[in-house]
Amino acid sequence: MANIASARKRARQAEKRRQHNAALRSELRSAIRNVRKAIAAGDKKAARDVFTRATGVIDSIADKHIIHKNAAARHKSRLSARIKAMA
């Protein structure tokens, strides 16, 4: 544990930020999982609706630098391709 007051404060701030980022990352994973479930269910219209909501979550988290913008683009691209490939 840090001994200097400023170092203790930085440790508190870092922990608070870590927990916040973890919550956002969890939200991202849930959004992606929901799209994959909709794709697996075979309902293209529902998958498209869930994908639209997930896109907003993915972009929001990329804007906050929780994940890289290219990683966000990759997630959206792969999900979109799987929806388009549905019969």
C-alpha cells in the first residue's frame, strides 16, 4: 500500500476507474452475446434490432477508449456479416 497521500489517492482513483471500466466491458460483452443469441435463434428481424442496439453500445465503449476503435469496428463487421448470411 502507498505511504504518500497523493499515491493513496491515485490508488483509490485507479480502483474506481477499473471497476467502472469493468462494468462497461461487461455491458459490451452482454450486447455482443445478445446479438449472437438472436442469430442462433434464426430470427433475422430480431437479430437486426438487437444488432442496432448493440452497435450503439459498441461505439460508446470505443469512444471511451475501453476498447480500440478498430476492435469495435471488427465486432460490428463480424456481427453484421453473420446477420447478412442468415437465410
